Amino acid sequence: MTDQDNTITANLTPLPDKVGVDGLEDKWRKTWDESGVYKFRNTRDRKAVYSIDTPPPTVSGHLHVGHVFSYTHTDIIARFKRMQGFDVFYPMGWDDNGLPTERRVQNYYGVRVDTSLKYDPDFKPPFEGTDGKKINAKDQVPVSRKNFIELCERLTKEDEKQFEELWRSLGLSIDWSQTYHTIGEHPQRVAQKAFLRNLARGEAYQKDAPGLWDVTFQTAVAQAELESREYPGFYHKIAFRFEDGTPIYIETTRPELLAACGALIANPEDDRYKQYFGQYVYSPLFKVKVPILAHPAAEMDKGAGIAMCCTFGDVTDVEWWRDLKLPTRPIIQRNGRIIMSVPDWIEDPQGRAIFEETEGKTTFSARKIIVDHLRESGDMDGEPKPTTRMTNFYEKGDKPLEIVTSRQWYLKNGGTDKKLNAELIERGNELNFHPDFMHVRYDNWVNGLNGDWLISRQRFFGVPFPLWYPLDANGEPDYEHPLTPREDQLPIDPTNDVPEGYDESQRDQPNGFTAEKDIMDTWATSSLTPQIVTHWAEPGEENEALFKATFPMDLRPQGQDIIRTWLFSSIDRAHLENHCLPWANATLSGWILDPDHKKMSKSKGNVVVPNKPIKQFGADAVRYWAASARLGLDATYDEGQMKIGRRLAIKLLNATKFALAIGREDENHHVGSPAVAQWNPADVTEPLDRAVMAKMALVIRQATNALNSYEHSKALEVIESFFWQFCDDYIELVKNRAYGTADSTGKTPSEAAVKSARTTLGLGLDTFARLLAPYLPYATEEVWSWMHAGEGSVHRAAWPKPEPYEQAAFKVSPDVLTYAGEALAALRKIKSEAKVSMKTPILSVTLDAVDDAADSIKSTLGDIAEAGRVVGNITLVRAGAAIKAVKKAAAAAKSAAENAKNEADAAVAVIVKDSELGEPPAKKPRK
């Protein structure tokens, strides 16, 4: 409403001869870009800003329709909040660092990093795309680290163009001037600054410790990146022996780790082994003396109930090693192969000779060698038995993880600190999860942490740790006293930059310095997106003002599968640095399933490229499909839903054109020149029209409440349902009166009645344009331009409020419209069953109606008669025998439903008791 009296002034434009959704994307994208309609306007009042921590998609990944799904949900909220008057801070980022990018670059260009090589400014890669073929490592050309990073940056720029084009075609109301890259200078500065502060407070630390290691990517892996998968193997029943040669059998799937065994472990409650605790046995083949010990984590019903603890076979071995203070006997290298020298704890000459056979072998080859020797020695009972076990994989890897000891950087996350753990649980209680049932996933993850966050990676393309280490006279690094830069020197790359007090000639020289070569885990940067986009701790008044106006942010939208990684790690960082939540709300999307209800994934070959449905059905239609799904629940890819969305958009265009054309047409039905329309709610005087106002007020209230609760699908359902009622019932009932057409008796409706109809049509369609704008941005912008030429975008228009419509209703019930529509449907049913034209006149009709329906029909009888072409009398019978019989049957059919009575009443409020039809109109001859 624009004026104090709630009058809407519409500047009407000439209407197109034909309407359609095709071409609207190109038309309005250009207009939006030129006008800057979605730009953040730098409001400095935090209460007037709505800020969104938009997920930065991994640009090295493949576009799929799941991107459309979740990002549409966010855009609906952004558009709604903008129309509510908020200055919406809605940036976009690109997650372009880390392992996925490196793997894609290796395969795309056919290269791999060799840190011993120098930078070649003229280097040209052997390939420019490999048509999806995987290039083997031996065929990849070695390049310097700097050359490799340049190739990463080149390819990610191309990938980002594809993503941006998708987002723009989908109609996301992103402020493209607020774009960032997780590998860019600004994000690097933020990530390094946050790390240095974590280090100064003792929250970041390094240590030599056993950790999960991916032999393919040659990097450590954090707990949050694990994926448990079934892996085939064999159980081997192997004899350890007491001093007198008596065997005690264990069962293992990893006999190649026999040389790494430090103890045999059984449960303290296991009666089979209690007598042996504290005694010693000798390992087969290697004759290493190991103790038999008790630990509650040993599973009595698994295998033989007693297991060898090797350093390290799995995470349970790490737990036993730590708790029981066992010796460290690693034999697996970072490359996944057996170490190249016999360990000193193997003293038996024959055992040393056997180990030499396994040196440098893969675990698979070493296993075969050990099993052959066990057969020969008689230490294996029977043959290996096939089994399938759950094994840890890196989520992006294809080989089981090993556990190796290495120096790594960690960040405190409550995994080893009960106080911090409790604080992070409480942060989760402060956060509004949408839907709320996702909260338990957060709690389960935090409660299940068993170690701090491993944030270092042994890769190349990522944010470097801003550290150097002093070297002693022997060239050995002093890891306990790292050299750090000042914050105003960030970002830095320690492999290129030099610490203060040194020069380049001292790099890697005795008494000089060496660079930290590890990079940060990609989540260590992504966990700081709230700080990155709000320009946390950046110098300058503009940055400080932006941070105060946008942080803590309002919304974090994301997938449910990364609660344990992105959501939790972001809360951890903000808690440690900012002492608060990074945002107030988190919305969690479900998966996209294919038509067979299987999760879409590249590996299954069932992924749909999003450009296809957008091109086929239009962006509004695809958005409609996405918006129809509730948060947190999986949704099926459904082109049928997209067709419904396209139909909805087209109907909005046609209905608006029809309503705006009334009163502007000449005798040939050509729309005349532009005009100004005044739609004043005070001019709504007829009961039917006032019922529309009452229903509109109810719909606005329900939709607003739903969107404020992040229930976009519920709001759409309410709006769409009334829109179709408005078009199918109200417009049909009122169009003759709106035209001012004389009725069957020759009586012309009063000027006030005509104005009431036209005002209701105008107010209704103006409101529907605004209510549907977050869902169908292109179609609503088109109809808005017909109604409000020169007044700006619908996406900056005010979200409607219910009060003016409630006032215009004058306490008329929305049921008046419902019952009038049902009466019209009953009249049409007569003609449909008689198989005659809808233009066939009805000479007389008796309607059987419940009391409320009868009163409503009576107040709208003129419109019903005109719409139904009743030229004679309409007789109303209140709750006659016919309707009571139908009503009773309907109630019985729905007796199991909680609201059976209400549903039955509505279903049979009006029926035709008897009627008489006239002659169908003569068909007009074809020209």
C-alpha cells in the first residue's frame, strides 16, 4: 500500500499481445544488473540488516541439480527479507582450494608437483582438458609448486564462470560485488590472522602423533572427513606362543602388521584370558616378546576375543597404545609401503630376514609374503576366511586409510577439553536449527569427538601456515619456537617470504630458517566464512562499520551432511575468537533423489545437469520445484513439479493481463493507451469482494509467519492454493460485473459494484505479485512492470501486511468466496454431466446448501448467476435431505481423520438438487 489510506496507485503500461515465460530470464537479468536492485546498500544499523553466510560451492566439483535445490531455498528467504525492508547482505564465495581442486588440475592439465623444481614462467601444460579420461601419475609432467598453483588458479576461474552463470540464470538475488575466493588474498589474510591468534592463546598447537593418513593424496585426514565403508578382507588365525611354545590364537585381517605388534589385548571381564594378563608371549616369525594386557574396549565376541595391538592398524590401536603406554613400532610409511630398514626391536636373525623381504612393498604385497611364511612355519591355523569389515576412508579417497605418526597442527575443538566441549554444546543450544530435529546431529557429533581438529595438510594449493622455524647449527628445526609475522604483513607464503631478521640466503641453512611447508585444511578457511565476508579485524572505518552491521550474521544455509564439518567448525572458530555464535539461524537442506528415490551422485551416473531443466521449463518453474520441498527432508527430482511451476507462472501472467485489460479495451478488444489506476480498499463494497480481502489477509498472515519461521514450502502452499482459488473461482464469478456487463434481465451493475470488482482484482493481483516474488522472480517482475511502470522492481516493493485487507473485508468471512465458488462448481457440473457447452443457459436450478453456505450464496447470488449463466430462478434449500445424505456418507468415509467433520462439511456444503437447461448456443461458423 502506498498512501496513508492504503490506496495503490498503478501506472499501467500497454499489455503484450501474447504472454509467456520464455525470454523473461534474459530480459530481467539485464535490467537487474543495470539497476543494481540486489546490491547491499551499506546500511550501518545492525537491526536493519539481514546478513547471509552463503555456502561457497566447491568450484572444482561438477554442477548438479542439487545446487539449484538448496540455493533456491536461501534465495527465497533473501528476497522475502529484502521486501520486509531489510538491507540484505547476500554475498557469494567460491571454495577453490584443497584436494578436489588439486586432483582436478592434475587430471585436467596432466601435471604433478615436484617441490625440488624451480618455477618456470614459460611453462605450458601438456593438456588442456582430457575429455574425462584419468591420467596416471607416471604420465603426469612434474612442475614446481608455484607453476602448479598458477594452473589451479587458472582452472578455478573457468569453473567459477560456469557456477556464476548458473546462479544468474536461476535468478539468485546475489550481490555480485561481494564475491570472494577462499584462496584469495583477503581470505588468506583472515585465515592466517585467526590462526596466529589461536596460536598466541594456546588453542593451536603441533605435536608428533599417530593420525589417519591417505596414501593416495599423501596427506593427514581429520576425524570429520572420515567415511566408513565396507571393505573385503580375510581373517587369519595366527598363533602367538608362550615361552614353552604353547599357542594363544588371535584373528586378524592385517597380518602384514605383525612386526608392529606391541601387545595382545583382551577385555578385563573375559574369563578366557584373565589368567594370562601380565604374562608375555612371542610374536610369530619375528619372535618379539609382547605382553598380554586388559582393556575395556576389547570386544569379547569379535574373532577370538583377543587381538594384537599394532602401531598402528586402526583407531582402536591408537586408543590402546595411548591408554596402556605401549611402545611405538611403526612400519608403514606415508606412501603406504613398508619401511626400508629392519626395525631394531626385531632381533631374531630369521625374523630380520623375513622383514627384509617386505621392505618397500605395498601392504597388499607384504601381506602375501607374511601369510606364506606363516603357512610354512605352522603359525597359521587353517586358511584365511573371507570377511567384510567397516573401514575408514577419506571421504574423497578410494583406498583405506593408514595410521602414521607425523608432526601435525591441531586446533582445540572440545575433543580433549571437557570444558570447551560443554561450551560448544551450549552454543548449539543457542542456535536456531531449521528444522529443529537437526540439532541432535550437532550434539551427537560434539559429544562423540575423541581428539582435537587436525588442521594441517601435506598438499600444495591452499592457505599456507604463516610460520618459519629457526635452524640450529646442525640444520635441525626448532619446532617449539616458530617464527611468526606481524598481522600487518599478512598474507604471507613462508616458502617465498622471509622472516624478519633473516634473508633469503639463510633459507634451509644451518643457523638460518626453514619454512612450514604444510597448508591449512580447506575447512580451516571455510570455517571462517562469516569473518571473511564481514571483513572481521580488517583495518579501515568502512571494514569496521561493515563488520558491526553484519556480524554475528543472521543465517547459515547448508547441507545436512556437513553439520560435523562446516557448521561445527564455524561455531568453534567464532566461539574461540568472537565469543559468540557466528549466526543466529541455520537452515539445513536434504538430499536430491532420482526418480527411483536414490541419492544423486556422479558415481551412480544419475546426476542431472541443472542447465537442462532451466532451459526446458524456465527458471521460475525449477525454483517452484525446489521451493516445494521442506527443509531437512530429501526431495525427488520431479519434472512434473516443474511443469506445475511453469503453469503457475503462465497463469499469473495471463490472470494479470486479463484484470489489467478490463476497462482499457475498445470494441475490438484491443488494449488502449497507458493509464493510471487507483485501487483503494475503501472502494471494495460487495460481499464477494470483501470475502477475497478477508482471505487475502489470512493468507498474508500465514505466509509471513511461515517465512519468518523459514518454512518456505508451507508459505508457498498457502499462497498458491489461494491464487488458484482466486483465478478459478473469483475471477470467473466477478468478470461480468468487472466488465459492467448487463445480466440476463438486462440490468447493469452499479458503478460502485463495478469499481468494487476492479479494485479487488487490482489489489489481489498486485498482492499476488509480491507474495510470489520470492518464488517466481521473473514472472512477478514482468507483471509488476505492467502495473507499476517506472516505480522500480517488485523485489524492492514492500511485503504486504494483512491489516489493510482486514479493514477492507468489513468482517466478511472468507467462506463467502469458498461457498460461492462451490455453488459455481455445482452449476458447471450440471453442464459437464449433460455434456453441453458451459455457455448453455440454466433456466432454473435448486441448490441444497448448509446454513452458512446458503447465507453466503444469497449475498453473492448475482455474481453466481452471471458466471453460471442462470437466466431463470435460483432456489436455495437449507440442508435438505439430499445434502444430509451426501454429508453423512462423506463423514463416514473420513471418520478416521481427526478433522473428519470439518472436511465432510466443506465437501458437501452446496449441491444441485434439480435443474433445467436451455438450448446450447449455436456454434459460430468458421471464417
